[in-house]
Amino acid sequence: MPLALAERSTLIAPSATLAMAAEAKRLKGQGIKVLDFALGEPDFDTPANIQRAAIRAMESGQTHYTPPAGIPELRSAVAEQYSKSQGLPTEAAQVVISNGAKHSIHNALMAVCGPGDEVIIPAPYWVSYSDLVKLTGATPIVLETTEASGFKLTPTQFLAAVTPRTKLLMINSPSNPTGVVYSRGELEALADAVLTTDVGVLSDEIYEQLTYGDVQPTCFATLRPGLADRTITISGVSKTYAMTGWRIGWSVAPVSVSKFMGDLQSQETSNPCSISQWAAVEAIAGPQDAVVTMKAEFARRREYVLQRIEGLPDVHCLPPGGAFYAFMNVSAHFGRTLGGKAITDSTSFCLTALAQAGVALVMGSAFGAEGFARLSFATDMKTLEQGFDALDRFLRD
Ligand SMILES: Cc1ncc(COP(=O)(O)O)c(C=O)c1O
């Protein structure tokens, strides 16, 4: 008899973004040229000062176990950043360093959710949210938002979905996949609604430093007195500092939640990589000029992407206020034949675009939003130019 898997194994599907990236890689392996816009990771190298900090850490023997919740220097640097820059008074004991923000979200959900609980997730949502909620035994309650309403959850929608079992609201601004950034006023209205309930909030702010024009990110926990006592803020170095492979993320939470998250890590993974933690100290506390340069380049690409989308037949998109994604509405192509294939939904659209045009996008259905395809512009200009040329030809086929 083959070893039977636990029931839990039916709860999660492989991450669709990683699956599309794997398919793109498979085609590339066969010598097929793929213009890859599937993965959400900056194409820049990690800034040199951060790399050097990692080398220094190795050379000075920082290669052993660290405290499971992270080195005090990094926890303090994160706490100081929230206290000074975000206006959220934070102690180091509230900060837990994990193996990337995804791990922080998992541990946070493990800390506060379990069977019988409900977690409200506005759609479109980042691919991992609903599966990570299911892993805890809780039930994701997905609330659809529309393009017409700017893909934003309203307080009325939130309040209508709250039940005695609702444990958490998950919000993500700037958002992956839409790039939507809630205004301060919109988040204040949501915060006021939350405060009329017993619901906690997980606010994923991983793209906080990547906003464009006069769009400003907002740290949700700061908005109203008392909100920090029921909010878990998630962020990390992956996106801002082009450090996806280093695997450093963090949570800022009430001390009791953080204590559990640290204990969980002590049993589950022990500390995040010691060298990466020292690199992250440099990322946060060191010079920030590389961030300014990367952000300017993302802004340039965003302009280009928006201009090219405008030229694509029957495709449109809400201009992203932050992050590095364009969430393109491609639904006008459903019911048509492109590249000899019938296009019926976002999956057939993306699979056909990959097979026929060599363009890798991610289907909106993976984010709980049929009708869309996500394009990541964390890609060099040349690839973007070629990708849009190929998409344009494909759509005019
Ligand atoms: C919204 C959102 N949250 C969290 C993460 C995870 O970041 P990390 O690579 O640090 O685990 C991502 C990565 O794509 C993301 O888009």
C-alpha cells in the first residue's frame, strides 16, 4: 500500500505563480524563447552594501543558530523603523523574523486561527492567502471586489460578512495582484468598521515602499488607537531590497502573538538564515539609495506598460498605485479563438499566450478574479518591449 497522505494534503494547491513560472522554465529548457512576466520578484541584484554585509557576517562567524525569533539587532532595527518612520510605537519583543513574509503570514495565521474560524479575504487576493488559511483549519471567506469599485473592500461589505466566527480580515495594500493602494481615508473607514467588531486584522504591507507618483502607503495599525492590539503587520526585505532569495520577512504583532510565533518557529524551523538576517540589518539601517534607484526604474516601466496596454486590442487595466503588477482585464477575448485555440477563461488565455506567443502571465482565477491576467513588470525594458510586441501580435491574430 502506498503511504496515504493526511486529509490536509487536499487543502492546498501549488502556488499558481510558481506553477506558471515552472511551465515557462520548462519551455525555456526546450530551447523555446519565453518572455516571462509571471514571477513577482525584482530582477535587480541585491544592492552591493547588503551583499557585503552578508560576507562580513560569514567571515566574522555569524554562521550559527540564532534565537528562533531572530537576532536582537534585526528585531530592534525593525522595531525602530516602525516606531520612527511609520509612527507605530513598537518594541523588539513584538517583532518576529521569519523565512520570508510568506512564512510570517503562515505563522501569524497559525497563531490566531483554527477550525471553526472564518477569515475574510477580499478578492483579488495574493495566491497564497486562502490556502494558508485552510491549512490552519479555518475557512476563507472570499469577498469579491470589482474593477469598477477600484478593487477595494468597503466597510459595508466587510460588516455584512462578519459572523460570530470571524477571526481575521486580511488586507494587502499595495496589492498583489492589482497594484491597488487604499487611501488613508479608505483604510480609516475600514478600521472604524473593524473596531465595531471583535475581528483582528492581518495587514500585509510587503510592497509598502513601492508606490508611484503621489500615492502614499499607510500602516494600518497606526490608524486608530487600539488598532495595534488587534493587528498583525507583515512585511520584509524581499521586494524593497531585491532580496527574494535571502528569505527574510517579519511580523509586528501584540507580544502574546509574537511570543507564540517565536515558539512555533523554535519547533518548526529554528531561526531564519543567520547570514540573511545580518544582511537584512544592513538593508534596513544602511543607505537607501539603491531603493530610490530601483523604484525610479519600476516607475519608468510602469509608465511604459500602461502605455502599451492602452495599445493592446480589447485589454484595459486600472493603473497600479503600487507594487509591480498590471492586472489586465482580458475578458473581452473570452469566446474568441486566438492562436487557433478557443479562449474561454483566464486560464486558457494565459496558457495559450504562453504556448503561442511565448508570453508568461498569471491567470486571474489564481487570485480569485476571473477575467484578468497579471503581468509583472519586475522585468527589464527589453523583455517588456518584446513581450508587448508578442502579445499585440497574438491578440490581433
Ligand atoms: C502580497 C505578498 N505577500 C507576501 C509575499 C511573500 O514574500 P516573501 O518572498 O518575503 O515570502 C509576496 C510575494 O510575492 C506577496 O506578493
